[in-house]
Amino acid sequence: MTIPIVLISDEKFLIGTHTTINSILINSFENTKYVFYLLTPETVTQSDLANIFTTVQKFPNSSIEHVNMGLKPTLTKKNWKSAARFKFRIPDVITDHDKCLYLDSDVCVTADLTDLFNTELAQNYIAGVRSFLIGKSQNHHYNIGLPNLMQYVNTGVLLMNLKTMRDEDVSSKFLSAIDDGTDYKYVDQDCINKVCYNRIQLLPTKFNVTCVTYDLLSEGRGYTQEADEILNNPVIIHYTRKLKPWKAISNKQDLYWHKVSPIHSAQSYQLFEQIFNNVIVDKLKYRSRNKKLKKKLKYANLKNQKLKEKLTAYEKHPQNGLKRFLYKLYRLINNRRKKQ
């Protein structure tokens, strides 16, 4: 089974892209071959991608191709990510396949994706997981020109019917929708749902479990028949928060990102897991100010004295982002106690 997977990244998201790819590979079946297509603006160089290529080369059944998409598109609307338009061009760029999986670069995979890829699309353009939160926006469908939101999906994970989309020139329809005068709140997601309306197949939620979905269900603030499967056996975890797991941690989903990240050693992960288990996580609050990460810790409790000693040693010799995060966390805890 050969599964083509398309990802889009700029310089800022390469750390997430690397972890997404690694999570796919380490959870793949022996007979599954993944072919990755990494779409980037021309500002991303081969040297920037060296570590990602090295990771893929460790798995003989898989391969990766870098697709240079040229300059970042000019932004025409606020809140647009400059690489968003690259997603609209996928059917015309990936011409060797009739079907592909598109994944955002802030997802982690926990199982082989063969079952997802084998989903029958018929004449539908895409298949995706219905947005858990969008249903609360009662007027959103009016704002973007849809009759309802019953088929409105989160576009971070998509199974795409490339052949049908090429045959019907859907890429041009996406690009036309950008400039049709609609004030899109959720940018490319709104455009894709609008163009593909009535040609969208819904997938089980386990194939795109966002952090919002996870938090609501784990706190008992939402209900779905799929709740147990979503909480205990998600196939794809989607980190939709502004603060990504390589910058902050707030739940066990974030912990899993560090477990599958290729940039951290097993020893670092074990230490990180200890901290997670010993800190009152639901009391941790994070916020971003002036685009610089600010972490605010309230009522934290670090119980293990030996762990504190290890953290002190890491503070003197930070060697990677995880260790820097650990000693910053240690400092915050100590500062909090001094104030008390």
C-alpha cells in the first residue's frame, strides 16, 4: 500500500513538520509505503530540510520529495497565512496520484493510516472530520454563503480526491473564492468548505482530534458517541492552539508530541514525563504577548527533590529547546514559591 501525504511548511513550522513525519513513520505497518510531498516557499532551502530527509531515509519503504512553490503568495486578507494558498494548488501540483492525504504540520499520528486512506470517496472532493467548535457559531454559514454547517470540516486533515478535483478544475474555484468579497474568518478552511459544499464526506472524529475537542470531552463539557475512542484511541492528534506543543504544554496530548518528536532523546522525554506527572497541569496557564512566548505558572507543585536537582543541572547546560523549557519551568516554580 502506497500512501501519498502532502504537507505544507515554512521556516517557522519545520520543527512541527519533522515531528509529524516521524510520528507517521514510527507507527506505520511494514507493508505501508509513505510518499511525502513537502510544499514550501522558496525561502526554505535544502539545508533547512536536511534533518527531515535524514529521518525519512531511516525507513526504506518511504520517500520524500521537496516541492518548491516559489515566493510566498501576497496576503489579500487579514489573518491569512501566506502559505495557505499552496493548499489550493495541491490537485494541480501532485499529478502522479488520484488520491492523497493532506496533513497540517501541527499534527501527530498514533497509528497506521491505511484505513483512513482506503476510505471510499466516490464523487466527493474531500473527506474530513466535522469541526467540533464551528457548530457553536450559529451565523457562520450565513457569513460565508453556506446553507448550513452540517458538512463543515476542519481542513487540517483531508483525504483529497485529486483526480476528480483536477477534472473539475477545483483549484481555480478555490482561488476564485479567495477574492469573491466574502469576509472569511477561518481563512482557507472557509474557502475549502464553501467550494466543496455538498461534495464532502465526513470521517470519524478519531482521524482529527483537535486540542479543543479533547479538552471539552475530557472535562465533561461536551458529548459525542465517539467520546471514548476520541479520548483513548485518537489516530491523529491536531494541535490547533496558538501555542504549539514545542512551545508550551497543557495536557497529555502535548506530552505525546514530545514522545514522538525526533529532536528529543528518550532520556529527555522521560524527564519531561516526570515533570508532567508531578506538576498540577490544570493549574498551568500560558499566554502569548507581542508574539513572544510568556508562561505564567499558578499554584504549581514539583514534588520530587531529585528531579529538581536534575533540572538545576540542565539550567547550567541547556542543549535543546526541551531542556530550556524545563529549566524555565523550574525557575517559574521557584519564583512563585519565593513570592508566596
